Amino acid sequence: MPWWLLSPAAPQDFRFVRKLLLWLPIAGATFAGGSARDPAEQALDRQDRPALERILQQALEAAKQRPADPVAQYRLAAVGSTMAQLAMELGDKPAVRRAAELGIEAARKAVAAKPDSAEYHRMLGTLCGQIIPANVFAALQHGRCALDSLNKAAELDPGSPMVWLSRGVGNYYLPPAFGGGTEPAIRDFQRAIALEAGLADAHLWLGIALRKAKRNEEARRAISKSLELNPNRVWARRQLERTPQQ
């Protein structure tokens, strides 16, 4: 097993959970489209962990060889985020945290080298946010990073559908008493889709939220649309199987 999956965890706290969840991104959203998917994205689709581990190791070696290259650092960050998403889908919370922490260091380097890149800021915010579901006590250490990075990304690229997808995921998990809930999440996912109709993960998460709202027929249509856009996504297929016909 690669060394980065064996690194120890760090103790954390949870002060910024509510605000963070309003923006919480997921790595699946990073590669949410249905076309031109690279090998890391394809491994996520298949839930092929060994393949993704090999790709991450290659990205790590490339980033070490080019520490001042923001593209190499971003690539490592993006693959680390994809690994964190896969670990989440497989229920391996420690691996979620370790992969995200690996990516955070690389994303910080990319942002430092190119601070006007909305995508680099979004990736950093994504990685900081991915640690929270794996360990809610991580918010004190990583919550401010996620909030600030995502706000900066939105400032640099306010028309990004990824922002609305990310916020929708946060609202989905946040209870109504704290300002979240299913209906706000549905509206956020719908806005992401309005901005980019081919965003497969936005349709997927819309379906998951509609299912929670007991709107099963609509949920199945949304998840089916996600699979139409990306038929290889194992996690989406499993979500469709879990959704009642009515």
C-alpha cells in the first residue's frame, strides 16, 4: 500500500461546521461531466481503487519532481480529491482524510503559484471540505480553509455551476434547524444544472435529494439522467437501485 495511505491522523475540532456545510464540495463534483474523462476519473467511475492508487502515486512522483509547477501540483491535488471521493463511496473514512490531506498540500502550492486561478482555489476548498464528513472535528483546522477558498473561487468565477453543486451537497446534509435541508439543496442542484445541463453529478445529487423528499419518480428520472450522461458511474447505478419506483 502506498505510504500516503498510512500517514497518521491529526486531532481537530468543529467550530465552522455549519458555514462549511453550506459550501461543502465533493470530489465527484470535480469530475462531474460525462465526457473526456481521464484515467483517474474512469477509475472512480468503476470504483477501481488499485488503479486509482497507482495513478495517485504517479501524480505524487511528478509533483515531487516539479515542486514549483502549479499544473503538476494541481494534478496531484485533483487526483487526491478523486481518491478521497472513492474512499467515501467505499466507506473508508480514514482513507478519505489521508487522501484529502495529501491533496491539500499540493493545492496550496498551486494556489500560491497562481493565485488568480478560480479552479485552484476551488480545488483547495474541495479538499479542505472533504475531510469534514470523515471527521467532523476537523472543522477548526480545515473549515476556514474551505470557506475562504470557495468564496475566493466564487469571486473569481461567479458563474461556476460547481459552486452551486457544492453548496447543494452541504444543504443536503445540514438540518433545517441550522439553515439547510432538502428543499434548499434541491434548488441549488437545479441551479447548477441550469448553468450546465451536462453536469452528471448535479443530476445524481438532485436525484438523491428528491428521494429524501419522497419524490421518488422525479428522483429516478434525475439519477437516470446522471447515468445517461455518465453510464459507467457505479455509485450512481447503486443510488438508482436504492430508489423506489414510486
